[in-house]
Amino acid sequence: MIEIGGQVYAPGDPAVLAAAGAVFVTLLVLVLLILALGAARRSARLTEPLIYQMNELGRAVEGLGQGQAQLTGGLRTVSDTQTTAQAQVLQTLEARLAEVQRQVNDRLSDNALKSARSLSEMQEKVNAVLQGGSEKTTKSLTELEARLKAIDAAQENITKLSGDVLSLQDILSNKQTRGAFGEIQLTDIVSKALPKDSFTLQATLQNGKRADCLIHLPNPPGPIVIDSKFPLEAYEALRRAEAQRDLDIAARDLRTAVRAHIKAIAERYIIEGETADGALMFLPSEAVYAELHANFPEIVRDGFAARVWIVSPTTCMATLNTMRAILKDARMREQAGAIRKTLKQLHRDVELVVERVGKLDSHFNQARADIDGITTAAERAGKRAERLDNFDFEEIEADATPASTVVRLPRGE
């Protein structure tokens, strides 16, 4: 039995049971409250670090926002700086390229002017040399044509004279007339065959003897004398002779006269150290010349032995033309030194042109190398500018994150 407040209750009484249940519920609620308060205290203890870390995290987030704002301003500044620097670099490169281009153009223009001036001067010299050679060739051909015409005219005259040999007796009645005739004919032939400065008429030698004509040939053979001789009496006697005795006497007289002329020429006009070692005896009659070579070969051989060569008007003209070639060759040899000097100067001018062309080519190569270097530097600067423009700032953010922003959550107790 249970006594409560003066009342006794049975253990099985519903009121007792209800009261017991209420008490039990109340105790249970109290126990739960106590347990709940303990859990709340434990939760509060556990929440304090979390709240602290959340506060720190909020401050870190706030600092991160400020850093992001600063980073945004820095990026804008870097972008503006990059744009300005790129513009300045491009302006500098453009100005440098323009300056280099101007210098290259100036150098090319100067070199082109120098090359054109050198080529023009060389062309003028070559043209002058060629023009001089052409003029000389034309003059020589003109003189040759004139000489050939003179030879033809002289040949016609000689033919006429040879056809009129029988009339010589009427024309040349004495020795003085014959000598004048021979000298005139010799003068006419020599003046037509040789230049005026290559011979002297009536030249006086060192021994005092006067030659009809002295040809100024170079050494060797040296100056050679041509003297006119005309053994007309002996030749006329030979032609008039009919009997054998008269023929023999006329032939002997002709041999004597011609040999006397050969000896006189050899003694008077062959002077060692002054003239050539030979001389020419001019016969102004082709008939006399033909007679000697046809019927008196021993006289011709005597002339060869005495180094006196007998010539007729025709053979004299041929001999003088040969001498003319010798004189021309000698004058060409005299001018060979001047020609070699001119050729040497022309060769030096060509070498200078080659050297200047080589220098011009080296200048071109240097300018090309400078332009290639500028192009390479500009490409490298462009690549670097492009790299700055496309820079990976996320990597910078990852590297620049402060250690205080890292949140380490507790693993629990």
C-alpha cells in the first residue's frame, strides 16, 4: 500500500499507476533535458572552433576579394602598359625600318650613280679607242685605195713609156736630160708609194755624196739609197747592132756601163753605220731592165754580190710597197708602248669597276643582313608581345594565393 497525502493507495490503483506514469514521464523528461543540456554544451564547445574558422574564412574571402580587385586593376595596368609598349615598339621599329630603308636607298642610289659614272667613263674611253681605231683603219684603207689608184695610174704610164722606148732617143738626147728624166720618174714613183716623211730627195750623206732618194727605213736594215741610172747609149747601140761583131761590142759596152754604175752606187751610197748594207739602182726603162735579166744575168749577179739591186719602175713600185709595209710595221711598233699603256689603263679601269661592283654587292649583302636581322627582331618582339597578351594569369593566381586563405577543417575529435 502506498500512502500519499494521508491517503492510501493500492499499487494496482489506476490513479497510482497514472501518477507513477506521470512521475516516470517527468523523470524521463528531466533525464532527457539533462542529457540535452550536456549535448548542447558539447555542441557549443565543438561549434566555437568552427565559428572561429568561419570568421577567419570570411575575413580571408574578404581579403581575397580585395586581392582580386587589386589583381584586376594590376591586369588592366599591365594591359595598358603592354599596349603602350607595343605601340612604342612598333613605332620605334617602323622608324628604324624607315631609317634603314632610307639609308639603303641612299647607298643604293650613290652606288648606282658611281657605277653608272664609272661605266659611262669606261664606255667613253672604249668608244674613243674604238673610234680612233676605226678612224685609223678607215684612213689606212683610204690611203691604200689611193695608193692602189696611184699604182694603177703609174702602171698605165709605165706601160705607155715601155711602149715608147724607141722614142727615148728623141726625148733624152743627152745625159743631163736622161738623168733628169730618171730622177723625175723616180720621184713620181716614190712620192706615190711612200708617205712624205719617210723619204728624202737629193739627200746628202756624211761622205758628201748626194743620192737621188734616201728611204728612211728602221734598223734593221736602216736607211737605203735609191739612185737613178740610165745606160741609154749602150742599150741603143745594142739594139742597132746587126753584125755579130757590133753585137759583141755593144754587149761589152753595156756590161761595162752597168757594172760601173753598180760599183759607183756601192762605193758612194753603202756606208756602214749610216745606211743599209745595200742600195737600189733604178732603171727608168722596162726594156733595159728586161734586156739585162734576159741576156745579161751575170750583171744582175754582180749587182747581188755588190748588194746593189737593180729595179725597174714596176719592180721599184713593188719594192717601195714592201718598204711601206715595213715603215707601217715600225710605226706600229713605236705606238705599241702607247697602245700597251692605254690597254693597261683600260684593264685597270675594268679592275676598278669589278672592285666597285664587289663592294656594291657586299653593301647589298650587308643591307640584306641588316634587314633580315631587323625582321627577326621584329618577329621576336611580336611573339613576346603576343605572349604577354595571352599570358596565363590563372597560374599567377595559384602561385600568388596567401597561405592564410587555406582553410583546414578539423578532422573531429
